[in-house]
Amino acid sequence: MTLSVEIDSKMVEITVWTRGVQLAKEARDVATLLAVAGSSEGKYTQSFDNYVDLPDRIGVACKSYARISPEPIQTVYEYENGHHDVIVLVEETMIKGHPYLQDAKQDCVVVVNSARDPEALLKWFEPKESLPLVKALACIDANSFGAGVMLTFDGTEGASDDTKIGAGVGAAVAGAAAKASGCVTLESLLAAADNKKAVQQGWDQVKVLPFCDGKPFCETPSDPQELGWR
Amino acid sequence: MTTKKRATGLTAVCDAWQLVDIDVTASYPIRPYTAVFADLAKRIANGQMKCEMVFAEGEHGQFSIAHGASMAGARATTGSSGVGLTYAAEVYSPIAGGRCPIQVLVGDRTLDPPGDFGSEHTDCLTMRDNGWIFGWAQDAQEALDNSLMCFRIGEDPDIMLPQIVAMDGYFVTHITQDYEVPDQDLVDRFLPPFKPKFRLDVNNPVIMGPQITPEMGPPLEWDRNVVMQRAKGKIVEVTEEFGSVFGRHYAPFVEEYMTEGAEMVFLLQGAHAVTCKSAVKYLREAGYPVGMLRLRWVRPFPEEALQAIAAKFKVIGVIDTGTSYGAAGGGGVLLVETRASLSETPDKPIIQGFTSGLGGEVITHDEFFRMAEMMRKTIEAGQLVQSSTWVNFNDYV
Amino acid sequence: MPKKSYPEVPFAAIVPCPTVENDKMVTGNWRSLRPVVDMEACTSCKTCWLMCPDASVNFDEAEGISFNLKYCKGCGICSSVCPVEAIRRVPELDFTD
Amino acid sequence: MPVQYEEIKSVKKAPEEEFYLPGHRTCAGCGPAVGYRLIAKAAGRNTIFLGPTGCMYVANTSYACGPWKVPWTHTQITNGGAVASGVEVAFKQLIKKGKIKDEFPNIIVMAGDGGSIDIGVQAASALFYRGHDVLFIMYDNESYANTGIQVSPMTPYGGNTTFTPPGPMIPEGKKLFPKDPMLIFAGGGHPAVKYAATASIAYPVDLMNKVRKGLAFEGPAFLHVHCPCPKGWTYPAERTIDLAKLAVQTGMWFLYELEDGVRTWSRKVDKLRPVEDYLLGQGRFTHLEPEHVAKLQAWVNERAQVLGLNATLPPVR
């Protein structure tokens, strides 16, 4: 038997996809920043690397997770996100050949670190049958904000991370993810990140392509908050 | 023609290994099991045995060499005692999980400190939970017979698990006893050649022991668990067949001695059962309604066999010749396992714990007498006077 | 919550060796830069073929060098060991396949 | 009498057949994977590999699969030498007894630096002492890489690992100098070892021939193979071969063979390049101060002299 209860029904699950080693720190930073920002807003949060993807290898797909909930989190030790509200791809080619839309929630938002137009990325979405779940695709060219990629083993394998959080491309990606999804406010994110300028740029310059029934709208609204997401 | 022989339990197991034509074995000296390899080396030197005896760099190496040999398709053995057995701790699980049916001879010994050569069951019992079939022999004959039975059980295609043939250090490893060495014909009839399910073979290449994902772990562990349970049936079958082939009949799991009309019984394993039987005879004459149960296997633990007979008795006095510091009940592993086995048995007897024979000391007749008197007091009180007693330390008679 | 399901795991997790490729670990989607060979410049020295950690550079006497994109992780070793710089690395999203 | 083996003459003449196939979870640009492929190629079909725990176990066999066309088994990181000994004696005995019809195979242990010279040293030494007909290969990526880059005895002086982070109190990161496995295993202390060599993935033909030579020798042989690790050493993946070559050019790696204790240099080196050329571009050395670089240079120069390399050495500044 099982109890028909909803567990963590209000929890927002953010899944950040990255390439092992090269961009692991940046993905972890995105998750950490969003969780820290959420905490400062009085919410309950968690963030961690997906243990099953470890040890990470250069180039392999890896995930970092953040969870933000207005209520205490019950599934503290469910070590993989199973219902993604926000899907972040820290490197643009992740969009090709990875099942990031699997287990996505209805009205999820996909955020990609790419200089390309969102429309140009649509054809790669995987798996295709999950497209109707997507509420918006957002692109941010985080690499162009002068935020250097941080290469460090700090924070891997459960160690503490004494390297600056949000000094690399992760800061701009987090800014873009926050704006496109509304999961945290700009103010709390700015307070959390080391490179505040990059957060601001990510927030300001994210290109959001809203979806309806699995197809993109023709026009991009000036303010993505109008999407009414949460 | 069986041959009658007078030698120690170590030589008896060496006889078994010769009869089953082991291919590879690995030696390392530690008292008291060492002499099996002195015997074996002589037999190799004089051409009696054709097997490769590798001088291992330690017990970890011994077990690993046997593991490698088994993966290559050889019938492989090794042996150890005391801290040697715990030094090899890492590789028990890989061997059992890799389903390599190697055989390990154990002449048990106390764990350090202090450096005590004496017999104790703690060393081997510390390693009990990895999926090895094992039990204690009470004498040289049973050591030889258990070795043969273990090969047959462990190498069965439905089982494929490693085995430990344990015997009490000094008592069985060093005191010569009369026993029979069976005929080669009979052994060949009883034990077919070892046929591994998979081996390292360039014509049928396989990958052994790959890394797995978390969800592959539970099914593999479930499998090991199922096989360990299945081994109980195999033990019954093989013990019976052993009796019909060799004419020596063992109880598959629990030997009963003078349990007819007994209200209280000692429950123990290994060599001390020999003295215990003698003590029981004297106690019976003195009017104590006492008998003895002897465990032949500790893994798999014969809970069903105990459950089937337990209700006959008012008290079972479990004698642990080993320690499990801080264990429930204040006794050793056998006490915990016996209580767990009988916890749901209707009309179960009171289960009383004794710790005795530590550090290689013999359990004397007098100690058995005192344990019997403590059990009598339990019957009289209708309940335990104390959960367990370290004989000579906190006796209450 | 659906009951957890477990895969069939073979005896002691022993699996047969692959014969051509290990298709249980396809790594082509690790690649962010794709190697592209300039056949004009290529001298067929086979250095890239021999140095590929993923055995994903194919060589054929008639066809010359080609890449096994099902497994190529895009590490770029082939490009860096090429003595005549005949192998370029092109962003993966520039390709439609 | 020199040992007979089929020599590989050039890159072009390298055997076509692959025994280390595409499809494994090693890093993009993994040096040990390059090594594995070359070694498997050279060894050929009649080969059994033993893989002590390390990257070349975990990354290659993720998950419940592996890239080898020939038999492979895991061993613990501790016991590659011991399990290989068991495999070897089993084959000899089973063949002698007629229980199997196999041709005696090439038995190769592919152990990392930890599984060879650190936690695996006891089993390896015992294998060499007992003279088993096994080729023990130490693929050296100079750290415990599988667990996320921790210091090993082979991590160079000054190497930054997660266990040797540089800081004001320990500016150089790793303070210790590495072990010398060639001396330990093949420096005369294991008389059964008649052949040992160092090799590098940057010199693939040399490496493959050393594999064949090691296998051709009766009894144990030892091969110490330098395999740069882009993750652990922190450099762009495409530079793996480049760095392996630089290591040889700077004397951070020496290429030689020991046959019956006699040293033969595998490449003629007239002049060593300064160690800086090797250190630059590796993230693990970026924190080093000139005094630390000088210490490394002095160490290289001393080793070159002790080993008898006849080459011009860079000045120690």
C-alpha cells in the first residue's frame, strides 16, 4: 500500500546540467547561488551535486541540484531531482543528446548559456515528447560577460567550497535563471554572488522565448515576469 | 579401502585437499593453523600432491591469490588464524560477491591484544556476514569431512559460495586424533570436478566485477542472500549423501546429545562439545536433566533446525567461546543469533548466555557443572537470573 | 509513489566482453567541439588514429581518416597531434546532425 | 640471448585490431586511456587484464559493462599483484594437469600509481619476488585521480591536489618528492625481474614494443607508463600528448629500459629543456614560486646524473 499524500508539493526543483570537470564548479555555483538566495528570502533550500554522476570525467554530463520550498523540505535525502521546474544548461551543446526534459514538470523553464537565439536551439530539445511541458526557453550569453571560468576542485566530493561563489559564468547564468523562472529575486541573488555585475547582466540580458502547447510564441514579451510563472 | 590414521585436524584437512586434487593454494604462517602448509609442502615435494603452493605476502594476499586462481577456473584453497583472518577483511566480500567457491581452513585464535595464541571463535565470527558458508568441526574426522562437504556445497552450480572449514586452535589443530581417510574412488563419486560458471578465458571473454549503478546493488545482494538461504537445503542434501557414500552420518545442522528427557541443554559449537558431552554424562548421573546441542554451521545460521527442537527444553544455555563487546545480552554472537532465531517460537525456552573458554582456555568439567547449576537455578526461578554470565567472573553459584 | 524497479543483473555482475564497441557507454554526446579533417592536407600518417583515447579515429587506405562520432568525446587530441594541422575543431551546434 | 618478439616498426605499422574499444567513461583526453589502448593493441588477443581499483577500473566499467574485447577482471586496489599471481599459477597448473586446453595467456595488471607503489606495493613486490609470468603495468597519472585528485607518492613536488592545497603555511602544495618505482621494483631487489622499462604515451611505438618485450620475457616484467591526466593536472584535454612529450623533454620523465639490470636509454636526449616548460600550462603548478621551481630543477638534474643521462642540463636558478 501507499499513502496518497503530496510530498514537497510546493518545492521548486532546479536541475543544472553541466560538463564534468571543466564546468562543474560553475554548475554547482548556479545551484548554490539560487539556494542561498532562496534562503535569504526565508525559504527552505538545499543544493548539492548529483552523487550518481560522480566521479565526474571531463565532458561527461553531470547535474547539480537546488531546491527551494516555502515549507520545510521532506525529501532531504532523495539525492536526485525527480520533477524539474527549472532546467539549466551551463554549456550550450548540452542541449544536444541529453534527456534533460525527462521528468520535467508542467510549465518548466529551460535556461541555456548560449549566444545563439532561443529559436536556433529548439530543434535539439530532448526528449521531444516532453516539449508541451516547457513554458519558456531562455538564452543567456554568460561567457561574454568577462566572467572567467573557475577551475577548482574546491567543493567537489563533499568538501567545503572556499573558492568564491558566483565569480565565473555561473553568476550570469543564475541571474538569467532567476529572471526567467522567478524562483528567486534579483536582490537576494545579487547579495549572494561574488560577481554582482554578472548577475545583473544575466538578469538584464536574458532572452526569453515563451511557449504554448510545446510551440514557441511569435513575440517575446518585454518582461518575462508577465509569464506569470509562480 | 579407507585408511586409518592418527594425526591432527590440520593434517586431516590436508588429506581432504589431496583427495579433491586442489590446483592452487596460498600459504602464510600464523599460529595455530600453519602446519597444514608444512604437510602440504612435503606432499608437493615428494610428488603426492600436484598443486601450486604460493608463498603469499600475508593473509590479504593469500585470499587474493586463491580468488584469482578461482577466477581462472582452479580449485583453490588457503587458510589462516586470528588477526590473519581480520587482516584479509577487505577481500571476503569480493570473493563471495564474485561467487568464487574457494575454501579457507581456519584454526581459530584470539584477536590481539594481547598476543595470545589460544583458541577463540572471535576471529572467524568477526567475518561472518559476507556470504561465506562456515561452521566448526569438533575433531579431526569432522574437519576432513566438513572440508569435503564444503567443496560439494560451495561449488554446487546453484550455490557458488566460498566456505570456511573452522576448527578450534590447538584443540583440533594440534592434538592428534584417530580418523579415517576415505578412498579416492568414494571422494571422486561424491565430488565432481570444479566447473566454474565463468572463468578468465580468452575464447569466451567476460568482464568480471564491473562498477555498477546504485540500483544494480540491491538485486546482487538479494541474490547473495537467496543463495545463502538456499544453501540450507543444499547442506541437508549433501550431508545425507555424504552419509550414504562414506558411512558417516552427521546431523545436517544441530547435533543432539542426550536430549531425551532433557529440560536444559548446552548449545555450543566446535571442540568444547567433546568435553561437554562428558560433562553431560556426569551431570545426568547426578540428576541434572541436561543435554547438549552442537551447531555444525553458523552461516547459514540454522534457525529452523533450532526452532523445531527448542520447545522440548525449559532452558538453553548458549556457550560463546568468543566476544562481541557491547552486544545485546552481554554475551557473544551465538547468544544473539539464538535469541533472534527463537524470538517468535511458541513455548520457547529461556535462553541463557555463557561466555567461556576465552583466550584458549579449556572449558573444564567443573565449569560445565557450574553452568548446569546456573541453568537449574533459572528453571527454579522460572526466569533468567542474569542475561548472560562470563564464567569465573560473574557466576551466581 | 511507484514501487522501485530493479534491472536484471547477471550472475555476479559478470558480463560478456564487447566485440566492436561498448554500446552500453555511448559517449558521442560528451562532445562540444567536433573534429573535422581536411582531406587535402591529411598525409595519412595515422598519428591521430593511434593517439585517440577512444579508438574513435578510423583509418581506411582508400577513404583516409574519419571519426566515429558515436563515441568521439571531442577531446581534440587528434587535432593537436596532427603534424600538418589538418584537423579543425568545430562547435557541435554548427552541425545539424 | 636477446628475447624474441614481433617488433612494431612505426605508427603506420601498428596493429589494426582494437582490444580496448570505443565506449568508456574516462575523461575526454584521458592519458591512461590512450595508454590502455596502446597496451591492449600491442598485447593482442591472447591476453587477460586485471584492473585494480582506480580510474581505469571505475571509469572503464561504468556501468556493468566495459570496453575490452579480451577478458578483464577487477581486483581490489590493494591486491592486483596477488590476484594476478593466483591467475598465473592457476593457468600453469590447469594446463599442466590437462584440465584446460588454453594456450598460456598474456596476463597484464593495469594498476594506477596507488595500486602499484602505494597501497598495492606489497602485492606487487610479492609478485615480482615470486617470479610469476605477469606483466605488471603501472599507469602513472601522479595522483589518486578516481577519488577526485588526491596526493599519491607519485605526485611531483609542488603538485596541487585536494590533499595538498597550497597556502601561506605550505606555499608549494606537496612538499614530498616522489618514489622511484623502477628502483623499488626493478633496481635489483627483485632478482626475478629481468625486464623493466619506463614508457610514455607520447612515444606510442616505443611503448607498444616495451609491452611486447615485457610479455616475451619469462617471468615478471614491470612497465612504468607516464600518462598525463587532464582533470588532475588541470590542462585542456587536447594537450595530453603534448605534456607527455614535454615531460620527457624536460626530464620530468626519463625513458629507459632495464634488461638484467643494464640500462638502455630509449631516446637520445642531448639537452634537457628547463622544467618551467613543462610546469607552465598545468593548473596544478600555477602557485609555484621560483624557489620551488628551482628545487624541482635541482631534483631533475640530480636524477639525470644518478641515472647517467649524458645530456646538457638546464641551470638551477
